[in-house]
Amino acid sequence: MLLLRLKGLNVCAGDRIVVRDVDLDVSCGEVHVILGPNGAGKTSLLSAIMGLPRVRVCGGTIIFESEDITGVPAYERARRGIALAHQFVPSIRGVKVADIARHIVERYGGDGYEDILDILDVKNLMGRYLFYGFSGGERRRLELYLTLIQRPKLALLDEPDSGVDVDSLRLIAEAVNYAVRSWNTSIVLVTHLGAILDKLYDITRVHIMLGGRIVYSGDLDVAKVVLSKGYIEGLKILGVTPQ
């Protein structure tokens, strides 16, 4: 079943168009990877889907579960089942991780929370202040934990493989795989290094983003070409002339 549809989406930051003419369909339980260099517009695209005020949709539409949510505020999108794991999260002294996690679990109910807690190995972080003094791997694992225990229909993951060690990368991939296979969660994951790709089981489609546009879509082999040759040379091999 089709869950998310982007139709001719343009996204603006201030007076600049940072995402142009993006078309994207995501069905339930699918994993879509958006691969591109820094500054390609990946984070802005996720922010627009989530409805964050740092960007605005200046063209096209966002359809979620057959409804146009282009003008719907972020809190309402969260209620409908969209969640975003940010690339950069603030540290908050005085707020315990366990308190935030408990409120999320009480709000969203269901099962599988203990499984995700164990998979991501974050139980030892529950007594600490939110992201305060955390390593890169701890931050990424906890942010993903707090995202997935919302049991979202659509999880937007902003570079979960950036700045993490090998062990954290493996745990993050295992948690994503669990959410897809156990909960039928749809995933849109952006990355520029692609370190996580060979650890994900069910990649539906890889999209290459450059200059604010999705310029090529294909299977995992597309990522292998681009990551081995670089974006410009890799796209030329794939028959695309970057604008």
C-alpha cells in the first residue's frame, strides 16, 4: 500500500530553492535510501516531509496515506505516524533519558520496546541526562531508539551512519531491520558515505541526490558505482550528466 507520495516537490530555505522537482513514492515496509554529497538537499527534504519550520514547501505536494499534508504542522504529522531522527540533537541537562522514553512509550503503547532497547544497547544510558556528554555512537543509537519507540509508520533517518564506530553502525542497522520486518515500518534514510548500506536487509530503492534533485534511482548496485567512483564520475558511468 502506498504510504508517502512526493509530487514535484520544491523546498525553499529563506529565498533559495534547495530541493527541486522531487517525485518519490514509498509504500508500507519499504526502505528508500537517498545518497548524495554534503549540501545536496537531503536534510532539507526530510525536514520538509516532517514539516519543520526551518524550510518551507514552495511547490508540489506531500501526500501521506492518500491525504495532502503539505500544509499540516509537524506535530500533526507526528500524530499521523511520521517521525524524524535528526542528524544533530541538542544536549539537555536536567532531563533524564528514562523520563523521555517512558512518556513516549506511555503515549504510543504497543510492544517491541524492550527488543529495540536491547538491540541498540542503550539501557545503560537511561539514567543519564538527554544526550549530555554522549559519544557520537551513543547519540545516534539513542536518537534512533527514541524515534523507533514511537512506532512510526514512516521513519525519516538523517545520516544515522555518520560519526559512529563499527559496533554502533551494526546495532543501528539491526534496529532498522527489526522495525521494517517486525513492524512494517517504512524507512527513508539519507547518507553521504553509505557505510550502513551493506548491513540493511531490505533496501527497496536507492536514489542519488545532487544539487537538490533526485537525478537517478535504482537498486543497490547504483550505490556501489557512485561510492566507488565518486558522484560525478559514477553518474557519468550510469549515463547521467550532472547539471
